[in-house]
Amino acid sequence: MIKIENVFFKYETSEESNYIIEDLNFEIKEGEFVAVLGHNGSGKSTLAKLINGLVLPVTGDILVDGMNTKNEEDIWNIRSRAGMVFQNPDNQLVATVVEEDVAFGPENLGVPSKEIRERVDLSLEAVGMSNYRKSSPHMLSGGQKQRVAIAGILAMSPEYIILDEPTAMLDPTGRKEVMDTIQKLNKEQNKTIILITHYMDEAALSDRLVIMEKGKIILEGKPREVFSNVDKVKEIGLDVPQVTELAFELNRDGFEIDGKVLSVEELVGEICP
């Protein structure tokens, strides 16, 4: 479990009163898929770095399986349990061959060679990239590169995978490849997923949705419940999935349609029961 308790954070260059994260409290349970939404500057990417121990709270505590990110002796254990995938896949690739790139993390953790080979095989299979193990990462598509980056994190056997806008630089095909991989890891391997995103359709796939503004959580709950508050979400300046907004507008125009739909199939079922 990840626990965030009374956390305040600001960067050293910030003004004294300008906290990026302010009195934040919440938990992420094992096996959950949590999506975090918010405008630029809302604190969502800083939250990802705090969980991974890349930055430390000014006050408050972040506990990853009971280990405090403030304890230097625990930081490598925390980072091996809470793997981080960043926005630009090119910035995460360190080797000239896919399998060597995936092996880089466990090699640095001192994992025995035989186990590294097993981890590389399993990780590439999990993200559907086994056939590219001998390829150059830089010859792959954006979606394939990001899947290799995820495989590199998987090879370190994390319990939690933190993804900071992993599809922001990808085309629709690449986005689907990565999201399919994330869902598979969550459902089939029970990996805990923390997804920072600005795509509403990606957030709709999560178990729990958190919306942040000015370093605080202002809405939280199941995506179906959060997105059904269309006026509230739009008041914040965010969108809802297009199909949810269409259902909302049809309902407002007098059609008896459930405003909590999240997919085209659900909307069709409401219109043509």
C-alpha cells in the first residue's frame, strides 16, 4: 500500500507560500488502477515524483509498503518497488538493443545473470515485444518504445508502476498499444497502476479517478461517478469522455438516458435497449 500523509511540497525556487502540493492525504491499495487528472501546474507530475522518491516532502510522509521516502537507506528498495515511466520514451532508452535496455535495471540492482535473462524474457512477453528483442530501440515506433520502457521497469519486479503521461507524445495507435499493455498488467498480473494523464478516455479505464487542482484533490471516486458530474468537471476546466458528454446532453434534452455511460457500447445499449 502507498500512503500519503499530510504532505506539503514546494520546489526551492518557489515563493515561500507557493506550495505545489498542499496538505495531501490519500492511499493507493495493492492491485488498484488509479488515474490522476489535472491542469498543468496542478501537482500531478510532482505527486508521481514524490511517490518514487525523486523529490521529498517539505512536511508530511509518503510510505511505500511501510518504507518512508525520507529514509535514505530505503530509497533504492522504494524505487525498485515503485517503478517510474516518463513521458518521452526516448529519454528512457539507454542501450542499442532492446533486450539489453530491459536488462539495464536489474543489472544495476545486482540481480544474478540467469535471473536477469528470465526477467527480460518475461517482461518482453508481458508487453508484447518479444519479437523485437534484438532490434534497436531507436528504430521502433513511439508506442513500441514506450512498451520497451515499461518492460524495463517490469524487469525490476515492481509492485507499483507510476506512469507520468506515458502516451502524451504518441499517435492514437501508440496510445492504444500502451494502454492495452497497462490494462493487461493490472488485470493479469495485479500490478498497481498510478497513471498521470490528460486524456479522459484513458482515465475512464481506471478503478479510481483523482482530479487535482493547486496541489489538492478536489474530486475523487470511480470514473463513472466523477465524470457523471459533467458541469462540475467542466467548471474546473477539464473535459469528460465525449460519449459521457453526449449522454449528458441527450438527457438534458429530455431523453431518458443514463448520464453515467463511459463507452459507445453502453450509450447504444441505453438508446436501443
